Amino acid sequence: MAYPPPFRRLRGYAFDPSLSLHLETASINHAVFEIPWEVGLEPGPTGEYVRVLDVDAASQCWYEPVDLNELEIAAQNGLPPSEGNPQFHQQMVYAAAVNTICNFEQALGRPVFWAPLYDDTRPPGKKEVFIQHLRLYPHAIRAANAYYSPAKRAILFGYFPGPSGMVFSCLSSDIIAHETTHALLDGLHRRYLEDTNEDVLAFHEGFADLVALFQHFTFPEVLRHQIRKTRGDLALPSLLGELAREFGEATGGYGALRSAIGTWDEKGAWRPIEPDPERLRTVQEPHDRGAVLVAAVFGAFLAVNKARCEDLLRLATGGTGVLPAGAIGGDLVDRLAVETNKTAGTFLTVCIRALDYTPWTDLTFGDYLRALITADHDMVPDDRIGLRVALIESFRRWGIVPAGLKVLSEEQLRWPYAAQDLDPRERKVLTKAASALRSRITETLFLQDREALFEKLREARRFTHEYLRSALAADADPVTRSAFERTTGLSLDPGLPGIFLNERQEVAFEVHALYPALRVSPSGTTLKQLVVTVAQRRRLPVDPEDPDRGTFDFRGGATLIFDLEGKEPRLRYTIPRPIDSGERLAAIRAYFRRRGLEGVGLRATYFGAPPPGGMDLEDECFGLLHGER
């Protein structure tokens, strides 16, 4: 019996086609993406996660789909990079998108799902429709734009004439990774499309940039070339800290579309980014505000990487640590590249894994810092490389401080263990629900079919909801009900203004998300966890004194993280967003007043109040957001 190879190797651009036109960078711009071999890969390509559909509406053309299983293509690591071959364009978006998906699955410890569609004609509990494929359109629009469409569950890449010819956004690995990250983040946290504070949309943009940036460090030739050029100082101008250079220059910029370490001005002078704790008070546009998050995380990465490489520099310089003038040796370049690759991989993994530790709605940059610290501590309690210290220092220098904390220390920033804040009565009802779920969850850890896994997890959510609803019925123990409210941030009070009731006239709540996670730490320790989000909403007026301004959905609930090892599951963290929080409600209303919004969501940013029932995903919100740049 013949076994398929473990990986499919596909050629593509490490950055974008423009770097192949310069002698200095031409030799490093052709990279090979190494992605898992999909046995059933169909022409398109169409695989387990993505479907490439090459329809060029502007030209009224349908390009023949590439078949990556053809012997002539598979034998040479895919088609050679070419700006003029649509089939290579298809290969490029497939390879770069799947590469990003693999990084997410490795960090999260489970398969990923795209945001489901909703069908109100289906029976209760089954209204969510599984989405098998994220659709990728390499030549969707003739415009200087590329965006993820929540309505279509698709990424639409644009193309446009630039100074040196046609510019195809589908040939930029940075743009592909950025837009794929938007789709992955939407599948994991659908409420991050709701514009409830200055940081929510900025997080979408900044986080997508971080994923694209750290993936630069996975290309060995690029990494060695840039280390040689900067003599090991990655704080100097380099391709590793830039995003989408061709796109930025073609749209009138003086360099890359965005940079994590500095910018070039119109006179060709380099201006490094300096931490500015006041900047968050002055920038509101999502890309500009997201750049602060990128600078804070990337600054921590540079600090950690510098510390990890100091011993190599001392060895190479006889103990001085000061490199002599001229090019640095090849052996030193190789060793620096190995350490830098490890550091970047660690930061990428921590940034993605932290998504399981963030609040499910109304996210702030401060919340994300707490999630980063907690996620890393869970896997690596002994912070030998100083990653958490570097993150705290860098975020502080940029003025990112979580609300309500008096001291910026690791102990204060970590989400508190649930055992510290809750007594046994408060944990009892949730622990029992997790115990009843454990056998179902253990079964899902071995499922390979994503649609079957989706159905199993949906059934587990429905089981959890019914278990909790029964345990919290009106005649339940008052202590149990009170404990549940305090632990989850939900309310069981039917008199709470704007609260929704179910058909039994009980307070409605939902098990919004439920994911198992099987993670392996660098030391080899296995961590088996269950992430559950319980959620609730209230329909409230935007302005209590002016009913004509409309209403919005104020959401609350909690993310609960259970350890599944041991005699019975243990509630490790509870990350609440209380539904009855007057302080948070006032902050959201104040934000609406500052922005002149009539409701929440990216739609509201541009069109005002959403229709009854919530956000209208038919509007191309990311298309508008990205088109503003």
C-alpha cells in the first residue's frame, strides 16, 4: 500500500512580485510553502478548508482551475512564480492561506471552523449551517483592495494598474495571510465584528498584521539574507518588519503598506517608531490604532530575540559582543537565524493561543495583554526567555494598561484562577456540566472529519444548555442560581431591563461556543482543556433620553476554561463580561456618542443603525474598511 507524502511543496512569493525585480532581493523572493498533503485535493485548488474560484467579473472571464496533482506540476514543487499565469495565482492563494490555517491549528490545538451561516427555517438548535470552505477569489475586483467578506465567507482579491504594471493583491503573501486571519478570527470570535469600543476593530486589523509579520520568519533564505543585511539588528530597516511593499508603493506610499518598526518619509529618510504612551488617546482609525498593538507586540519580540542572541554575539566576538566592521560570518548568520526563527515561532503561537483566553465580546487591548500573559503561563510556567516580562514592558511603554489593575505585574495580569475567587458551591453546577460533557469532548479529540466534529460540538453545546437550564430552573436552589450568576456574568432576573425571555418565560441564555483543546508544551506536557462561552443579550436604547436614536444589543456572559485531566474537570479560569454591568454599558453608550454611531458593528460604522435583529452581514464591512486606506 502506497502512502501519500506528508507535505505538498508549492512555490510562491515570499513577499510579492516587486522584490523579484531587484537584484538584491530576487534570489530570496521565491519561497517554497510546505503544507500538509491533501489526498482529495481537487482542481481549483479545492481542499478541506479552502476553495479557489477564479472568476474575473470585470473581464467576464473564468480561468481554468489548476490541478496541483498533475505530475508535471507536483514533480516541480508546483508552478513557477509568474505574474502573468492565472493558474499560479490560484496556487499562490491556496498555499499561503493553508499555511496560515496550519499555524492557527497548531497553536490552538484543534481544527478550525469558519463562521457558520444561520438558517431560520431550520429547527431550534440546528440553525447554524456548517461552512466547509472559505472561498478565495484571486481576481474578484478591479480595484486597489482585498478583503474578507463575512457575508460570503470569502476573500476577494483585487488587481489594479500600478507604476510598473498590473498589481495583483493575490500575489502578496502578506495580504493573503492578513485576510485569511480575518476569516479565522471571525470563525473563532464572531462578536469581534461589533464596534463597541475603540479597540475592537483595531484588534482585527492589528492581529491580522501580527500573524502576517511573524510568518515572514518561516522562510530560511529570507531570514538569513535580512540578518546578514542588518548585521543581526532587526530593529533596523528590513523586509521582515514590513507588510505589502508593492501594494503600498503602488497606492502612493513611500514604502510598505505598514511597518512594525518604522517608516520612510517622502525624502527617503528612515524614521524608527518610538513608543508613545499618548498615541492611543489620539488615534481612532482601526488601522492606525491597530498599528499600536503591532508595535507593542513586535517590540517585545525584538527585545526577547536580542536577549536570546547575545551569547552568540559574545562567542563570535571574543566576549565583547561588539561586531567588527564588515559582513558577519556565515556560521553566525545561520545560528542567529535559528534563534530568531524559534523566537518568532513562539510569539506567533502565543499570539494565536491567547484568543482562547480573551473575552468573547467587547475586547480591549488591555484584555489581550492579560490573555497573552495567561496563555503563555499556562503552557510555560517558568518564563526563562523573559517573554512575559518583555510583553508587559512593551505594552506599558505604549500606554496599554488593562482597566482596574493597580500594578502591572505578571501575577496581577494573569486571569485569576477560578479556585481563588469561587467557593465550592459556586463551582458545583458548572463542574457537574463539564463532567457530564467529558466523554463527549474526549471523543471529539479523535475526529478527523470537520463537519462531523462541528455537529458533535453543536450537540455538546445543546446538551450543556439544557443541562444548565434544568439546573437553574425557577425552583432551583437560590444559592446555586446566585453562584451561577456570579461565575458566568449572566443574570437570571426576568425583570432586568431589555433581557430576552424564552418560550417558557425564563431568562434566555446560550452556550455561544464550545471547543476542546489538546496542547503540547515545549517541555512535552500535554494540556487537555475545554473552552466554553455562555452568553446573553439585552435590547437597550442607544440613548435612554432619546428613543428615536434606536436600540442595540448589549451582550454579556463569560468564557470558562476547564482542565479535563484528573478525577473530575476543574474550572481553571472564568473571564466574565457581566450582563448587568452599568459601568460597561455607560462606556459603550459614551463610545457611541463620540463616534456618532446609532448601533454596533462594522455596518453601523458606515451606515448607522442595524435593522431589527442585529448586524446586517450583507454589507461588505471589511471591503469598506480596507478601501479607506
